[in-house]
Amino acid sequence: MAEHLGVRGEDPDGEEPPTVSAVMAEPARLTHNAVAATSAPAAAETAPELESEPVTASTLEAPAPSTPRVRDRALAGDRWIARVLRVGAVLSGGMFVLSLGLEALPGSESTHVAIDQLRKAAASLLLVTPVARLGVAGTLLGLRGEWRYAVIAAGVLGLLALAVGAGIQA
């Protein structure tokens, strides 16, 4: 028991273990093993390159992309999906608000019919918006060449169409 480490991670001899700052280390050389090496007493012997190389601006710069990045294309697809969802939600919300505004008008048969039609259209649009999002996502996946997911999206849309068709006939 005399050979165990102290509470603060000190050696039995009372010396602090050497530490390596992650800020001073080169990012390409940081690994999960570097953290384990910092708590060992022989860290300076196992990873001397971490302490000897200073970080400069050239080591932190990312290489210039030579072709359009895949992430940019993925973000463009996400923007299209977000637009579809946003437009559906805004239009549906606008229809609901307009129907509430029509209730302030004097009650007539045509006003009640307009309110009812607006609310039904708003609810339908709110339900169709995720289906439109699925169509856009499937199309974008097909354009990117991810055929497996495009086929899955088309299958889900087909099942939804089948369910709606069966519901209308019932």
C-alpha cells in the first residue's frame, strides 16, 4: 500500500507528473493516447514531440479545397428541405390566422363557409408538408447517387399514396 498514488495524482515520491498542454500540441498529433500519456510519469519519454514543436499559423490552416466539397452539396439539400418545411408551416399558419380574422366579421353563411374551407386547407397543408419534404429528400438523394435511400423514399411515398387511395374508396 505504500506504493499507491496520492489523491491528487502525485507520485509516491511527492513529484507532480509532467503534463502536456493540448493547446501547445500540434492538432494532427493529438490522439486519445496523448491524454493517457500526460498522466503517466514517463510522459516526456513517450511523447517528446508534443512538447518540442510549437504551434504556428501554418500548422492550423486547413488545406485549400480543390473541388466543391461534399458537405456544401449536402447543406444545399438541407436548405431545400428546410425551405419546403418552412413554406408549408408559414402558409398553413397564415391560413389559420386568416380564418381567425374572418371570425371577427359579421356572421353570414359565406363567411362561415370561408372559415371552414380555410381551416380545412390549412390542416391539409400542414399534413402534406412532411410528405413533400420526403419527396424532396428522395429526389435530392437520387441526384446524389444514393439510390438505396431514394428507392426507400419512393417506396414510402407509394405506401402513403396506397393508403390515401384505400381511405378514399372506403
